Amino acid sequence: MSVYKKIAEYGSEFGVDNLNVDTLISSHRAMRGAIRSDQKIWLDALDGARQRAYQQVMDATWVRIEDLRKMSVKELVDLLNE
């Protein structure tokens, strides 16, 4: 079976009667562009989530110097014993 016939049959699978090499390439380029766009949105969201998670961990596990300065010795000892 020729390549042209295969492309035409492939087009008929999803209702395109006049699929040829040029329209197939154009369609493929558009799909790749959409995938890249979606991937960038996803990667940006993932990066934001990583930054927020990092900040939450840092805020929850570290003691700030300003907080230490405000503590009495007893409060500091109690904090260390936790």
C-alpha cells in the first residue's frame, strides 16, 4: 500500500476525506505547539508548588533569630526539649 493511500485511510478514520502530506504535517505542527504550551503551563505550576512547599518547610522547621531574641532562657530550654 502506498504512503498516500495510508495517509488517506488514516484521515478517513477521523472524518477527514482530503488528508494529504501537507495537511498532516500542518496538523502535527499545531498539536506539537499545543503540547508545548500545555507543558509550559504545567511546568510553571509545578515550579510554583515546589517553591511554596520549600517555603512552608523552611517556615515550619527553622527558628528565626528574631523569635530567639524574644525568648526567655526557660522558653528556649522548653523549645529545645520539644
